[in-house]
Amino acid sequence: MNKHVLHIVTSAVCILIPVIGLLYGLWDSHQPKTGPVGDGQPNYPTVPQLIPIFSCFIIGVLNLPLAIMRYRQNKKSSKDKES
């Protein structure tokens, strides 16, 4: 696996993991927690908890087009070198 494919895969992971984590966190916050675990009130994520999630998502979104562009350039240059 070359570095360009790894860049694409990493960008896709940076997009998917925060989305899945945020959906799981929201689902978990709506589950009733009574007794020794909680008082039944939903525990929504705070802004400091959301900053890493959103920043990872934004980094993935910004890097994916760059990774695809570099992969295409590398593919084109490797075809030129073969010819």
C-alpha cells in the first residue's frame, strides 16, 4: 500500500469515526439511567467534548480531496514513466 492510498484511507477514517462516535454518544445520552447510575436526565455532550470530534471530521473533509488529487497525479506520473 503506497502513501497516497494510506492518505485516502486515513481521511475516510477521520470522517467516519467522529460521525459514528457522535451518533453513539447521542444514542447513549437518551438511554434512561436511573438508580446508582444516574437520575434519569440525559447527559448531552458539552462544547469541550465536541471540539475534538468536529476538528477530526473537518480535517478528514479537507484532506480527502487533497489525497485524491495527489493519488491521481501519482498515477498519471507513474504511467508516464512506464511509457
